[in-house]
Amino acid sequence: MTAYRYRALNPNGKLVRGVLEGDSERQVRSQLRVQSLRPVEVAVANRPEPASSSGWRIPLLRPGISAGDLALLTRQLATLVQSNLPLDEALQAAAQQSRSGRIKGTLLQVRSRVAEGHTLAYAMGEFPQVFNEMYRAMVKAGEHAGFLGPVLEQLADYTEQRQYTGQKLKMAMIYPFILVGVAIAVVVALMVFVVPELVGIFAHSRRELPMLTKGLIAASDFFRDYGLWLLVGLVALVLIARRLLRNPRRRKRWHRFLLRVPGLSRLVIALDTARFASTLSILMASGVPLLEALRIAGQVLTNLVLQQDTKLVAESVEEGSSLNRALQQSGHFPPMMVHMVASGEASGELETMLERSATNQERELEMTLGTMMSLFEPLMVVFMGGMVLTIVLAVLLPIFDLNTMVK
């Protein structure tokens, strides 16, 4: 059976939406009529969208589900499978519990493939925008080993931890962005609306104005006349930069530049290597071979230079080198992570040491962000105070000159 999404009119004439399973579109329409619903549209749920010929796509319109929905879905599946419920019934129960039509349609499509005799990993492979390669590799390893329930439990813990870490990073960045936005808005408002009223009385004066006042008047005129064009230019610049960075070569050069920026490189490396260590640990704990785990874990990195390094690490390990030596030769992985990997290889607890390394790096990243934010806030206050002081001095200096002439 296939999952179909529908739009139909109820007896009151209200449009309703939902997802139903059926052998064909005609059967689904018949089911709707039995329920006193008049079908308006019936289509296969989550049918892959055709590739757009244009490179300009809106990110919000891309298929997929949020990290929170994926974490909740994985936890539900893990609980249902460990309760010895058949897999197809577990998928159907998880679909019925979901309030999202997209998630429900995806799960029903996966269930239909499983009912046809395919493995869960194969069925999930038809929805790579929802279940990434790491997710499918863990499910495949759990199915082969006969421990799908425990593997799904580990995967649920992993996705929830990833979601929690991502939320902490977003929350840490919200306040600085708001502060910067307010600061820019206040300065622009002062320059466009307040300053012209205050210094306009001096603009047509025959007396020579102080340089600070002249600069303030020029800046105010510029923002008032060209502020909108400046905003349009900045937006266009951002869009063009994003367009250019879609080219892998340009993006790799940009990522290499980020790794050379003092301070920023430390954050990028800590964030990516923590994700790499955590993913590698959970894959190996699920029974995925080391070389395949290295290949999959390398793909979760966002920095292309670090991705290339993980490929070289996998090649070195395949040639017989130890993992810690391969990581050390890369030069980008933190020394603490290399030492913990060496300890894990020596003690036979590589998965545990990788997990500890990821936890330590995430804790260090959180502390670093906290320190940067604690320094950023007073700097923004000083910047705002300096801008206001400059505007006040530019306004008061001509007044002081007039008082001096009167005396």
C-alpha cells in the first residue's frame, strides 16, 4: 500500500487535509467518499520534487523535518520496537501519533516499503532529506546484528543530544545578533531623523564649522539619501556571496580562509571535530566497521578542508596506520582528541574515549562562546556610547563657538 495525501471538503464545506493508505488513488478517493468527504486533490505523499533548473531556491521550501521532530520520531520508534511490536506496526503507530502531515506521509511510505519486504534502512534511503546517511548506516547495522531496538535507542539519544547542542549554540547567538541589530538601528535613526534637525541650523551658517560637525552632517546626508540603496546593496552582496559559495572550489577556499582566522578557526575546528568524534563513536558502537564509519562521519563535517582531512585519515587507516597517528598527521584535530583516541586504541575502548572527547570539546566550545559573549556585550555598550558621544560633541561644538563669540 502507498501513502497518499489528500485535500477534501467535509459536509460543512470546510477544507480538510490528511494522509491515507491505499493501493491506488481511486481507492483513496473511495475511502474519502465513505467518510462523507468530497476529494479535491489526492497525490502520493512526499513525492520527490523535480530538480529545479535554477540555482536559486528558497531554503524554507526544501523538503525535510526539523531536528526536534527527528529526535521525537526516533525516540518513538525505539520505544515501539523495543516493546516487541512488529516493525510495520511500529511505523504505523508512530505515524498515527504524529501531527505533521509530512512526517506521517514519510512514515507511511517507509511502512509500505517494509511491508513489501524491504529492510528499514533501504526504505529510509528513499528519503535522504529526512534520514541522512549516518542515520541509515546505524539502522542498517542494527538490522544486520539483530539489535535494531538498542541501536534506535542510541540513535535517539544521539539526535536529542545534537538537537540540544544546536539549541544552545543558537540561544548563545540570539542576544548578540539582537544587540547588533538594535545598535545599528539606533545609529541609523539618529543619523537620518535626529541629527538633521539638530545640526540643520548650522548647515547654512557663514561661520566655519568644526570638522566633526561637518563629518556628521555629511554622514547624515549620505544615510538619508543613499541608505535604502546601501541596504539593497548589502542584501544583494549577501545573495551573490551565497551563490558564489555554492561552487565547491570557492567554498573550499573560503573554508580554508576561515581556518586561518585567529579565534574563529578554533571555534570552527572545535564544533566540527566534536561532531565528528560523536558521530564516529555512535557508529562504531552500533557495529559499523571503522573505515565505513570514518567515511560517514567525515560527511557530517561542514568545513570542506576538514572533510578532505577525514578522507586522508581513512586512507591512512586503510593502509595500516593507527587512527590516532592519522589524526595527528592531519594537523587540524585537537591534541586532546588525538591523545584520547590513542588511549582508547590502547585500552580497547575507542568508542568510549571518542564520546568523552566529543563531550569535552562541546564543553570547551560552550565555555569559549560564553567568554566571547561576555566580552562582546560590554564592547557593544562602549561602541554605542562612543557613537552617541560623537554625535553630541558634533552638535555642541558649534554652540560652544557661538557662546565664545557672545562673550
